[in-house]
Amino acid sequence: MVVDDHRLLAEALASALKLRGHRVLAAAAPAAGAADLVISRAPEVCLLGTATPAEPGMFDPVVRIKRDRPQVAVVVLGPVPSPRGIAAAFASGASGYVRHDERIEGVERAIMKARAGEAAVAPQLLQGAFSELLNPAAQPDDEGQRLLQMLTPREVEVLVRVADGEDTRLIAAGMGIAPSTARTHVQRVLMKLGVGSRLEAAALAARTGLLDRAERPGPGPDSLQGADTPAER
């Protein structure tokens, strides 16, 4: 069975497999309900298309299929995956992973391996996955996300402005608030981050990757006009 969001791709792949002697039960392209379709037909092997293998919950249909029809071998059909994408696919119960741009011979090999109970992954995909796992790209410190969650959206904007070198007057003008209110926001940010100065706050935000995750402030006070309470003005 071939299931993919792109009906043309699903039907073309099904036709190619039929020409090579395979019996294809169906070629469908539901964005939702893929698991129900596979469970109802119970094929030997299912080629399940996916667009974003790193997105949370992307492999939930695989989990459902393997829970209700454990005998079905699911081969994920998707873009060039990250090591995390490959791991997520297999953790969900998939028997293999095939790239969208794979030749029909490679797809057929994956089907045969999955049917035989073997892991169906191209050697170059595994090589690339191991290479990236052994030499991972630098990622922002997870501490940045934790710190970001401690701050309100208002305080995040204040921190970004502090990191950009704005003083109290510029922060107040940019956010359309009183200087005293801006000063209070800055003090709250310093307290939550556990630092004693604006320079330390900016350095901590940059070091942990917080600034890369924060939304940049708008061009002027109009973007936040009316956001303060009367007591803040």
C-alpha cells in the first residue's frame, strides 16, 4: 500500500511498483486518516509518505498502525532526514526509511527488506546520520529556552533592547511607556535572570542562545501602543 499527501506521487509510485510485479492494494493521499486506511486494509508493507520527519507527532500514524496491525511493515517515505528524524521513525515502529528522490530500485529493495523483517535504510543515510551524530552542529544551549520561559513577552522585549544597547530612555520611547516603567521592567529581568547588571544580562542571553529564539521588537512605539495598563503610563 502507498499512502502519501501528494496523490500524484502516490499513484506514480504505485504504478511503477505494479509494473515490477508487486500487488499494490491502494494508492491514497489523505492528510489525516492514513492510519485508519492502513489498519483497515492490513497490507504486508505500507509506504507512508511524510513531509517533515522532525515535526513532533509526525510518526503518530506509524505508532497506531503498529499497535493495531503489528504484522504490517511500515516504510517511511520522506525528504532527506536528520539523524533525529531517522531515530524518530524507527522509535515509532517503522521498518525503514526511503527518500522521496530514491530510484524505484531502491524503493523495491526497501520493500523486500521490510517484508523480510530487516531494517530498510540506505547505507548512505546511515552514514550521514552517524557522521552528524559524531560531529554535531553547534546548537543553542537549552538553558536559553528555560530562561526564555521565565520571562513575559514584555520582559523578553526589554531584554532584547538591553542587548541591543538601548538605555532606559530609548527602551521607554521604543515601547511607548514611561521611563520609570521601563526601569522597573529592566530590574525584573535582571532579577529573574539572576544577574546584577545589564551587561551581564546581555552576555547571558547571547551565551545561551536566548536572543536567537526571542522575537525582535517592532520598529517603534506604535507596535505596542495600548499594551500597558493605565498604571504603567
